[in-house]
Amino acid sequence: MSFSIKDKFFIAVKTLNANANYTYTGNPPTTEEEYNNVNWITGVDEQEKNVFGNPPSEITWTKVKEEMDKLWVT
């Protein structure tokens, strides 16, 4: 079975933290530089709008990339 980069990123993040939520613009990250542009949703404010912050501590680029690499190559 093969996965798209989008699927690999999603699976990797959810493997590391099933409750993590994020957004990004454009293509899913494939480098640390692109990963640093991911917007991590850390909660909602009183108007029910997303609040953004740092990723959960267990989700680093190194760990995400490691999990992505475990998935079958397309």
C-alpha cells in the first residue's frame, strides 16, 4: 500500500499524538523548514475561533519524519 505525502504527514502526526490538530497552507511539509510553517491548533477562544501555538512536545520534525519514513514509499 502506498500513501500520499498528505496522508503520511497526517498518519505520522496522529501516531505521535492522536489529539493533535494543525493547519498548513499549500503542500504538506516534507522538510523541517516547511514543518516550521505548520499552524498547530492548541484550543479555541471565546468566539470559538482556533488558537494557535507550539506543537505538542512529542511532535518534532525529526519524529514526524521518522514516522513518515516508516510508511510504504509511493
